[in-house]
Amino acid sequence: LQVKIKRVEMNESEVLRTPWKFKPMTGKGYPALDKYKVCVEVTDIAVQCYWGHSVGDTFEVDPFNVGGACCFLYNQLYPYIHILLSGSVPAWSLDDHSMMGECPDVYDRLCFRLFVEER
């Protein structure tokens, strides 16, 4: 049995982002979302985000909208969105209305700040 391997080198990386449409959930019976919005700020990327985020990007997320985050990052954000909307913060957070975290992609190591602000 012989196996022939053909290597193909890519000159540029490809962004894997898919289109999304933010659906506003204010005024639909969720008092916390009527009063506050939860935002994500990308603070650092060690290598490159293949979803296309770059340092300084800020976007709104909520329990119903991914806001442009990839599924891995949103999965990391989701439990903390509820914590921040309830008025609490994780035990390790140094700020009152925000927290720092990292994307589960251990190679690219995107660091983010998740914060709540009034509408």
C-alpha cells in the first residue's frame, strides 16, 4: 500500500465569519435587557482569530443574539451574560460591572472584556 500526500500551502488565512442579523429584544418582557446592554470588547489576540475579530472590536450580545461572536466564544460568554444581567460578577472579577475572559481556542488565545452598561 502506498499513500501519496499532496501538500497545499495557503498564502493567506481565510476568515470563517458567517452573516448574522441582530434582533433587538428590548420591550419584549425582559426587564434586564430593557435597562442594560451587554457588550464584548476584544482586548488581545495572541495569534489570529479565524472568525475575523481584531483587537478593539466591540459588539453587543445578549441571551438571544450572538452579536457576531463565533459559536466557541459565545458558548464561553453565555453563562456570564446572565450573571452580569442579574447584577452580579464572577468571584475573580476586579470590576463591579465587567469581567475578563478568554476564548476557548487555545491556539489563538483571544482575550475579551465582557461588560454591562445602561441603555
